[in-house]
Amino acid sequence: MNHSPTDRPTGQPGDRSTDRPAGQPTDRPAGQPGACPAGAPELFTWEFATDPYPAYAWLREHSPVHRTALPSGVEAWLVTRYADARQALADTRLSKNPAHHAEPAHAKGRTGIPGERKAELMTHLLNIDPPDHTRLRRLVSKAFTPRRVAEFAPRVQELTDRLIDRFIAEGKADLIHEFAFPLPIYAICDLLGVPREDQDDFRDWAGMMIRHGGGPRGGVARSVKKMRGYLAELIHRKRENPGDDLISELIRVADHGEHLTENEAAAMAFILLFAGFETTVNLIGNGVYALLRNPVQRERLQRSLGVGEDGLLETGIEELLRYDGPVELATWRFATEPLTLGGQDIAVGDPVLVVLAAADRDPERFEDPDVLDLARRDNQHLGYGHGIHYCLGAPLARLEGRTALATLLRRLPDLRLAGEPADLRWRGGLIMRGLRTLPVEFTPGSPEAQGDTLSTL
């Protein structure tokens, strides 16, 4: 799904990791084809991860379609202007299928999600084109209709309150690990039909993905392998005893001749779990952090919510997605024929990465793009992509984001950052943008629910 925004996974491609010494330039040396212009900023360092926006502003102005070497060693084009980004996201000449990558076979494992190839999980929405993409997206889209998402709203509110109940009496919390991370995990598990007694396993596997998303790919691959084994078993159990959940629905359509193989069903469930949680983790984490750094905007939102209005919350979620969204780059695309993008000639097989974070701060498209304005109206951001790969799970992600922010501001009205912003660290994965931790303080309160335990979530 992209909760799957832009049909996208966590942490990949080309992790900002130990693949090269810290501070070593990644761009091509001057004089080689695609050499970067003089004065180009260094990309993919930890300093860049903390605040990539000045570097993206330079690229938009001087090298809007920019050839660079990623930390993994794979070379790709970075697209940073809004108009070019929107074109690339909808261009049918840019395939999602990694088979079109011009890299030699041994290098193909450096793209995409670690371990998915060995686990036979390649046939998901992130890696396929029409007509297979059209068929699979149609089958799963019924899970994210406005009606079904609205029906799920009470469960999201219940999860949100119960998670806050766990730490509200302490007067402090790490909002990433204690709130933003578990909320979408439990929600997507419920939607897919993962039994409550198994959901903590998924939380552990997802935690491994987040912890290793910016480092060695082996940790993620191990989690993928474990998740694949569990999904195979769960699909078998659901075939024997189907329920009112997405996995059961995928099995039903496969059994009724909709041409969905068991591998496709497993891959679909996998990508919804894998890509369906970290985007919301980052939406909540980045969103809360942005509000804490912009107290005037935060106070406006609190006053609005306090009088029962939700209009500013609706526009505010969109602005938070634009301002410092959960997905920094859309996932891999590969040219299937020669094309020109932003004045640059793209060769067959070249990877293209659309930098959503850069496009959404393009001053040619957004007035005062570096200013957070929760009331911004003309806000056609690309945070959930564009074209046929537009985020399938966007309605659920928006619901979770709105519920999380509104409930935090209501129940923890004096929420504040514990420590200095300079002490915070951002995860290093290239695709996603999110904080490792978000320590906060607040006046201790009382739980609203009784019997709050892991098993009741």
C-alpha cells in the first residue's frame, strides 16, 4: 500500500550506513559523466540526515535532476523539483520492476527491501507495473475505502488512548517507541487479521526493521524471513477458518478465480505490514516534533480542537505531510526507454529516485515553503505520491495521524520536548525520514481505561 505511500518500503534503498567511511563524498568526481556541479553539498551523511532541506534547496536550484552514487554504491538520478517530480511519478516509462535495472545481477540485491527476493516476496505493489499492478491494487483497495476506514476509527481511538494510558502517569515518555511505533503496528495487524496473541511478534519484527533500517541489511532480511514464514502459516489457517479481515478477503478472491497466487497473497500482506507502519510512525513523530518546534501553530491547533473544530486538524495533517513528511524519497523507478527529465538524458536501465521532501518545499509551487502553516489551503503535496502508485493506505494513515495528534494535544496539553533538539537523532534509511527517539515531558495524568495490558490491545 504504500501505507505504502508511493508504494514504498522502509529504510531502503542504499542505506546511509557503514558502507563507506563517514564524510566520504558520494557524488561522482568532476570530469566524469554526470559529475556534480562545483559547490554541490555532500549528501547522505548523518549531518544531512538531520536537516536535508538546505542541500535539497541547492539541488533544486543548481542540479534539479542530479546523478549521484548512493551509500550502497548504486548510482541513481535524484529528482528534486516539484514539476519534474510529479512528471516522474506518473511517467509510464519509469518502471517499478527491478528487472529493468541496468546493474549486473549481483548488484540487484542492493535495491528494494532486504531479503524479499530470497523470501519469494517480490510480487507486491512496490515492484510491479500494469497490468499486474492494476489487478493486485484493485483486489486490495477495498480494504481502504472511506467506509471501511471510518468503521475502523473507534479501534484507532481505543488503541491511541490505551497507549497513552500506559505512560501518562509517569510525566515523561519516548513518543516514538511508546506511542508512534506501536499504534500503526497494532492497527495494521487488526486490519489484516493477525490474531492479538501474535501481534507482539510483529511488533518485534517491525522493531528490527526500524533499528536496522539505516545499517546493515542483514537485520532487516532476518525479520523478512521470519515474517514470510509466519504469513505462510497464517494464510493456511485463514483458508481453513476465514474471518472478516483483509487476508481472508485476499484468500477468498484467489479461491474464486481472481488470479491471486499464494505467493502474491503473502507478498501483499507482507508489504502492507512492512510498508504500512513506518510511514505512520514518522507522520506522528515528525508531526509532533514540528508542532513542538512551532509553538504558535501548536497553540492554534489546540485552541481549535478545544472548541470542537476539526478544520485546522484536517489541513494541518496535510501541511505536516508537506513540511517534514514521513517519506523522503519515493521508491525505485527504472527507465525502460531513453527519456529526458529536467533537462537531463536518462538512459535505459538508469534508476530514478524522486525526492518527495525536496519537491514539497519547492518555492515554485509552494509559497514560503520552509514555513509551517497548518491553515495552508493550496497544498497539493506529493507526500503520498502521485499517479497509479499513489499511497493506497493514505486514508488509514491520515486517520491514525489525526487521531494521534488530537488525542495527544487533548490529554497532554503541556507536552514539551525533554532535552535539546540538537541531541535528537534521525534514522539513517534513505527512503524514510523519522526520528530514532522523541523524549517528551508533561504534567502526569490518569489513565482513562481500566485493565490496560498488552493483551487487551
